[in-house]
Amino acid sequence: MSSILDDQLRLMALKQYGLIKSIKTPDISYADLKLILKNTENETIKELAAEKLLKETGIYDLYEVDLKFILKNIENETIKQLATEKLQYLKAHPRLGWSGYLARAHRK
């Protein structure tokens, strides 16, 4: 319950600052970009958030579910292509993705 409230408070703060301005902030967090992407109806804002997620977030920081969400909810073909490429890379290199990260963490 508290995480839902935290997300709502963060989203309110981002909206008050301005979603586009927030997205363009160099140090916006991955969690904030996902929050904006999943909670806005404005296509331009969705595209900006998705593009920043795909271009500035490491391949290992994006989950398969996030990439599929972007593919399903974004109309921009360039952004879809970026998401598809990252998804294909993760599927081709499963040991490098999230499951690989967990496996490596448990080996130590």
C-alpha cells in the first residue's frame, strides 16, 4: 500500500514540476520515467519517456515486461524498433539479462 502512495506522491511532484521538463532533466530516475510512461495518456509525453528509457538506460536495467509495455503502448516506429532490438538482445543473451544477474548474485 505504501508503495502505491509513494508512486502517487512522486507522480504528483513530477506533474507539478512539469512532465516534459522532468523527462528532460538529466538525472531523472529510471523509476520516475517508468512511472510517467505508465501513468500518462499524452502520446508525446509517453514517447519522450520511452525514448529516454531506451536510449539512456542500460540494457540490464530494463526488464522484458517494460520493453513489451513500450511496444504495446507506443505508436512511434523508431521507439518500437529500439525496444524490439533491446528485447531481442535480452532474449539472445539470457545470461546477461535479469535472470543472469540473479544467477551471478547467488554464486558469490
